[in-house]
Amino acid sequence: MNIFNAGDILQFAIRVEEDGEMFYRKAALNAETKETGDFFNAAADEEARHKTVFADMLKGIDINPPAESFRGEYAAYLRDFIDGKVIFTRKEKDQAMSDTLDTLSAIRFSMGREVDSILYYHEAKQFLDKKHYAEIDRIIDEERKHFVKLADLEKKLR
């Protein structure tokens, strides 16, 4: 039995990309070097583009939420689930968005989230129409490139 449908999976992906973009924008503001700041801004731009890709996929899917006790209940539940369980937990998100997060810690945090995103998207594919596989694979490849670039930046700052 599947608890979540393809629409839910895509909404999760949209939220993952929103969180990633928000984190990278914050990290760019706090970056200690121009190179790192430029990378964080470019990564934020790519996360925004990924969000658009997932939103476009979502447009082609019928969303049939379960019966609700109040309007927006299911959407609120999904947001809470995503914010608490998928990629960014609340505690991690609060720590990552802190003004005290140094560049090296931001890079290491980002590396973990990129790996989590890659794993999530691999698993999410099984819930989506095969016509979207190429787009998902392209996003996975971009997330891998982010990881490699982050690893290179981390080596330079160690």
C-alpha cells in the first residue's frame, strides 16, 4: 500500500528544492570567499530551476487528497511531514539558516543534503510516470555535480 501518490512525491520534491534554494541564498550571504559565494548563488539558481521542473510535472497529475476535516488540512500535513522528515529536519533547517553557520559547516551541511536529495529522487522515480525519468535523471546528475563541487570547495577550506 502506498501512502503517498505521485502528486505528493512531486510536492515533496518542490519543497526540497525550495529549502535548498533558501539555504544556498543564505549561505551565499555568509560566504567567506567570492568563489564559495558564487557557487552558493549558482546552486540556488539551479534549485529554483529544479523546483520549476517539478512544478511543471505536477501540473500534469490529478491530485486527489483524502477527505479533510478542514480546508487545507492535507496540504498542511504534507508540509509538516516534509519539513520534519524529508531531507531537512526542522532542527537541521534552523541550524543551517543560522547567521553563525561558517562557510565550511555550510559546505559540509550542503554535501549531506545533496546526497539525501539524490537518494530521494532515485526512490521517488518509482511513483512517477516513466516519461519523467529523463528529467529526474538530469536533476540527479546536477545534484551530483553540486556534491563534487562542494567536496572540492571543502578540500580547499580545510
